[in-house]
Amino acid sequence: MENRSNFSSRIGFVLAAAGSAVGLGNIWRFPYLAAKYGGGIFLLVYILLVVSFGFAIMMAEIAIGRKTGLSAIGAYRKLNQKYAFIGIITSLVPMIILPYYSVIGGWVTKYFVTFLGGSHTAAAGDNFFTGFISSPVEPIVWFAIFLALTFVVVLLGVKRGIEKANKFLMPALVVLSVVVAVYAVTLPGAGEGVKYYLMPDFSKFSIKTVLGALGQMFYSMSLAMGIMITYGSYMKKEADIEKSVKQIEWFDTGIALLAGLMIVPAVFVFTGGNEASLKAGPGLMFQTLPKVFESMGAPTIIGSLFFLLVLFAALTSSISLMETVVSIFQDKFKWKRTKACIIVFLGAFVVGLTSSLGYGPWSEFTILGFSFLDFYDFISNSVIMPIVALMTCLFVAYVIGTKTIIEEVKLSSQFKREKIFTVMIKYIAPVCILAILITSVLGAFNIFSI
């Protein structure tokens, strides 16, 4: 097998890992969850969870990767052969997510090109989105284009592909986010939306707020997917893990915050302060926002900029998903990168076809009442990811011991939040993760609503 690649610098690692964390979950999922759970109070709870709960799990995963120099399957096996099954289950997550995520990435690509071409009025039409995704061919074409873009970057490797792409995409994403957010918050009447989004209203706090923020944190920070283990395996021993994780947290939370400032005030202005319109779920980005842009001045420019930044966010995450799967195959079968990339691309395309066709010719087929895409999303995000996170916490705390992780972190720096890490991994995180797993499964079948 080829010698294992490394990121050329710590900032290269941070941008790649932050790029993985910053994805569609930040741009469209975070704002509507914030609206659903009370705006500012959700934002406060989310930030507190990121710097405690999210910090602990990300530290553990990156340290496991760097210590072993392997992707998930090999990493857990190397640390304790009896627990190699955790790596196998972990590896299923990016394999399931990559195909359907790329289908959604194709939708984003379609919208970007539509707005760029000046067809904003068509995109704002009531039937545009449903007509597009129910088409038997067009969504597949855009899905293939998005997946091909991801493939090219991953094929180029860690330094020439992933690191270089993220060094361009992440700063560009930040700049675009700031530009669109500034425009949105300066719209006449946007002040009420900004206040709703940023000012915590403690009367709206509930256990559902915490559970919603916990679930979003996993989705947003690329935890329990094997991604941080893989990227950690490319990290040099002298790089400061704790400082890197702090910077990833800042990137992830900052983009999520900006996404809310882009979307919440603009929708408030468009709807006259109707909070229900903000809780439209996934339809917010593809159905509500085009109408919002159409009502603004310069819809071609604003719409194009917005969907370009969403495209960048989607790409940085899909790159990390594909790289993780490619790394797994390279480690397991000793394949060259080119062979692994081609096989992963073809596999993702075939599996992704079910998600794409699931809204068109195959719309009558469901699994447990879910469409193909919704089922893949449910089984990966609501079932397997919490299980992986729970097993990782128990593995670190009670099998290899937190000392193993702490020693790895201290190879290159002090561990200032060592006590928080230990308490979270041993006692608090397992209980919280179990709560996420139970409520997510019950919620999916309308037994418990979050």
C-alpha cells in the first residue's frame, strides 16, 4: 500500500476537519431547528454542548486516529482486537451517508446553476422543487456532477486534493456567509428576526431543546462517522490536537451562527414575522428561500451567492465522507488510491440512484414508511451514529482508559480541558447519547416528538 499521507500543516488539518463539520447541517438544518426550539435559547444550549460534549468526543476520535495512524476499522482493532467491531459499525456511517448526501448536493448544484442563469422566478415557483426531484433523469445528472466533483478532489489525495480544496473553499465559504448575512440583517424589518434568533428566551427552554441541540451537534460536527479518526490519522505528531479541536469548534459554530443570520431575518421580513415559516424543515432551503430571494432586490446575485456557499459547504463534507470510505478500503484491502476512489465512486452512484429515484419513478417504494433517502438518513443519523458514539465513549473510558487518549494529546501540547474531557467521556456523554438514541427512534415513529 502507498505510504500514509499527512496534512502539510496543522492549519491544513483544521480547515479540512472544519470543512467536514461545516456542511448542509449548518446551512439549512441549524436555522430551522433554532426556530423550532426557541431561537436564542437553542443557540446558547448548542454552544454549551459543543464546547463540552462535542469537544470530548472529537478529542477522542482525533487522538485515536493519530495514535494508530489508521482509519476506523484498523484503529479500533489496533487498540484492542476484541473491539474491532466498533470500527466496522463506524465505517457503515459514511458508506450510507455519502450516496444520499451527494443526491442532495446535486439538488444544491441545480439551484446554484438555476439562479446563476437568471431563472430565479422559475426557482421560486410553487412546483419547481417537487417537479425537479420527481423527474426520472434530471436529478440523477446533477447528482452525478456533484459526486464527480467530490471524486476528483479525493483522487488527488490528502495534500494536493483535500487540503488544497479546503484552503480555498473554507475561506470562500466564510466570506460568502458574511456577505449574505450582512445583507440579510440590514433588510428593513430584519431586526425582529435577529432579536428572535440571538436573544435567549428561557421560558422556551425544555428537555426537547437539549435533545434537539445534541442531535444537531452530532450531525453538524461529523462525530461518530469515522471522519475525525481518518483525518486524525493524517495528523502529524507535533500538531496540537486540543488547539485544533477548539478552532474546528469555532468554525463549525460560527458558520451555523451566520447561517441563521442569513436565513432567519430574511424569512422574518418575507413572512411578516411568521415563526411557523421558519420551521418548514428541509423544505426551507429549496422552497421557502427561493421565494424570499425573489422578493428581494437583486435575486440573481443573492440567490447565486447563497447557493454557491451551500454548494461549497456540501462539497467540503462530501469530500470528507468519500475520503473516509476510500481510506477504509485502502487500509483493509491495501488498494492504491485510484482503485479505491473509482470503486467508492461507482458504489456511491449505484446506491445513490435509489435515493434519487425514490422521489420519482420509485416513489411508491418505502422502507418502514420512509422514502429511500429518508430511511438512509434515519438509520445513519438517528440509529447508527448514537450507537457508535456510545460505544466509543465506553471503549475509551472503560477498555483502553482515558489515560491512553490523554497521553496522545500531551505528546504535542498541554491538555487544558483534561478534567472536562474525562468527566464527559466517563459519565455524562454516555447518558446523553442514550437519550438521543431512544428519543430519535421514538420520534421517527411518532411515539415521541422532538
